[in-house]
Amino acid sequence: MSRLRHPLAAVTGALALTVPWLGLVLSYGGYSGIHPGETITPTAAVMIAGLAIIGAAFLLAWAAETAEKDVPPAFAIAVLAVLAVAPEYAVDALYAWEAGAGSVESANLAVANMTGANRILIGLGWSGIALFTIARVARTGDDAVQSRNGFLADAVTLDRRISVEISFLFAATAYAFLIPLSGGIGPLDTLVLVSLYALYLVVIIRGDVENTEHHSGVPAYFQQWSKARRIGAVLAGFAFSGAVIFTAVHPFAEGLEQLGLQYGIPRFFMIQWLAPLASETPELIIVAYLVNKARSTAGFNALISSKLNQWTLLIGTLALVYSISAGAVGTLPFDSKQAAEVWITAAQSFFAIAILTNFEITGREAVVLLVLFGMQVLAEFYIIQSYANPAATELSIVVLYAFTVVYLLLGVGLLTVRRNSVSTLVGRTYRAGRSAFGGDSAQPDHAD
């Protein structure tokens, strides 16, 4: 193998992308001293932080793949997902903290940022990665893609072991419909949703370590190391890449916001859409990398795991941070507009889960997710640009409820048609749970 093709050359290249950002951090005595528009131009912040995020995303993906030799793949993917979306937690925690200190606007911003991130993950992430997987199949030879006759009929099939993630996400989504009824995110919501995620982790951690996929390149190189050195490399990869992503995403998002302001985009709209889009960037880069290696199942596992931890831990974190800041256990309040945002986010999640109940997503289904998401965002953008408050808020709420109904009708229709698939999904999840807690019910890898 030539020197240029050595796996460490790729690692060195990824590390090199983070060097300008690390130099910037050292120059300003820490990332908190970097303020786009003040200490650095918005364009420079976007470029330097963006390159660092790309490099760190590859390092994070390689660390997760290497870890699959020693821990259940689903758990490695779950850790990857948490680290990749950690910046979203940081941004939302900031608004929740300010809300606890008495800022009513910050409470609404926390919910807006959270719902925006969740809808981006499905509307752009799930749909975009599905279409990317189908488009790349000629080059990747991914066995998970099934070619079918008809317009956009090709489908990305998922390993049925992903049933655990889908089922837990369905449970979290069902509970999310109840959150607006209490007028905010309270301690009961934190208890239920965090407990749900903890139970999910227990189930996947107790799963078997399976080396069913052949790794190549950087992960294969590190997996040949001794266990101690391999674990050290994995932990170092997680720690370094997580730190870079955590510190770089906020200036990256802030730079995007500054650029957006220059073109007249309202601040609230940017906080709901541009900032979450920036925080989701590492996740999408990692999944695109996995798809490019013909590992679409691992990619979708990461997307679903990210959605699950955002829909559980992120919501629970908001109420917890709010209570700590307020100095007492309390409920993070939000207005009627944000209640509608929570409902449309839950409805979109419900429809997306209904799509995956038969363990596949077709090109048509991906396009429907993408188009519905795009239409809703563009409709709201048009309203806030064309109308003044309170008329803009009232019209926006009407749009949100209309799309909520559309998502629910589509989801109910799919679940009705695919009720046999739903039964299979529930059965596989039940068997996985029994196996995790000492039962004797093993689940076959590819049973229908």
C-alpha cells in the first residue's frame, strides 16, 4: 500500500481541516471569544468553522465504526448520534436558561429551535439521504436499494433489527402530542421522555456485539489494533471530534444568522431554521459518508437514533435547564404558536414513522416528505415577510394546523394499509426487549 493511500493519511487530512479553527480558538483565548460580526467576519466564521465541522464529522464516523468491534453497533450509532447533535442541545439549553431567568421570548425561541431541528432532521435529513442513497446506488452497489419499475419507485430497505429504534421513536412521538396540553414542558415530560430513552439504551446495550458488516479504510485499520489501543483511539476520536463540533457549530450558526440578517431574513425565522440546520450539519455529513460506503442501514439507524434522542433527551433537557435557572422545579412555558409547532412536529414524525413500518422508504415517499416540509417552511416565510403581527402569527398557526392534519391523515392511511407490518414491528421489538432483560425469545435477523 502506498504512503498516500495509508488510512492515517485520511485521518491526517480530516485533522488538518480542524487546524484553522483550533488556531482561531487559541488566538481568542477560547471559542466563547469568537463572535461573528465583531471579532471575525461572518463569512470567515462560516468557512473556518464549517471546515472544522466537516473534518470532525469524519473523525466521529470513523470512531463509531471502529467501536462496532467491541460494542453493539446500535449503541455505537447512538453515541455517534448524541455527539453529532450535541450543539443543538447547547443552543437550546442557552434559550432555556434565559427563559428560567425570566425571558418570555427565550422560552418560545427554545421550543422553536427544538421543533425546527426535529423537522429538519426528517424533512431534509431522512428524505435527502434516501434520495442520495438511491442516486448513488450505481456507484456504491448498495444491496439495500431495490430497483423497481415506475417513477421514483426504487426503495431503500432497512435491516429489521432497526425495529427497536422505530418503536421507541413511535412511543416518544405519541407522547409528544400531549405536551402542548399542559401549556409547556414540565417535570413530568422530562421524567417520561428521559426514562424512555434510558430504557432504549438498556435494550440496545444488552444486545450482542455483531460483526456482520465488513469495514474498510480507516475503521478496518484501527480495528486491527490491540483492544487497549483500539479503545483508546475510539475514545480519543469521540472526545476530540465532539469538542470540535460542540465549539464550532455555534459560531457557524451565528455567522449564518449574520449573513441572513444582511439579506433581510427575520431573526426568529433564522433561529428556528438556519441555526438548527447548522447544528444538524455534522449528522448529515456522517450519514452521507456511511451511505457512500454502501452502509445505508447504519446511516438510517443514525438518523433515527438522532431523532429519538432529540425527541426525548432534548425536550427533557429544556425543562431541566429551565428549572435550574429558575431556582425551582417548573414548567418551560410557550405560547399558542409554539404549541402548534410542537403538534406539526409530532405529526410529521408520525407520518415518517408510518413510512418506515414496512422497513423501507421509496423515492416517492422521500419526495413527499421533502415537498411537504419545503412547502410549510416557504409558506411561513412568505407570511412573515408579507404580514405584520398579530396577523402573521394567526395565519402561521392556521398553516401549521393545516399541515398537521395532512401529516396525520397520511400517517393514519399508511398505518391502516400496513397494519401487518406494524404487527411485525411490534413483535420484533417485544422479542428484542425480552432478550435484553433475560428472556429466551431471540429474534431472527431478517424475519418478516
